[in-house]
Amino acid sequence: MSILREMSSCSLCSLPTPEEPVTADDVEGRFCCRGCSEVSATLEGRQPATTIVSRVPVRISVFPD
């Protein structure tokens, strides 16, 4: 016997959500991941849960040294 579950989609990107979607108390919607939840929160004007404090420079070269 097969039990089919109704797939819900992410409120931001429309991808399928996991069995227990990502949710947040201060953001409306059901999300596929924390990233979509944070982007939605930012778009609604809330500060994201985490902030990038510093960035590490990366050297990229198309020619070998």
C-alpha cells in the first residue's frame, strides 16, 4: 500500500519543502531551507539571524604559478 503525501512548495523559490518545512516565528511562510527563510525575512525588513562579520580574500588565477 502506498501513502502519498501532498507536497508543499517553498514560499520563496517554489521548490518542494522537506517533510517538516523550515519556518520562523517572525516570517510568514514555509520554506525549503534556512536560506530561503532568511532571504524572505530580509525582504520583509527583518534583520537576518546571522551576519557576516568579515570576509577572507580569495586569490583566483587562470594561469598556473
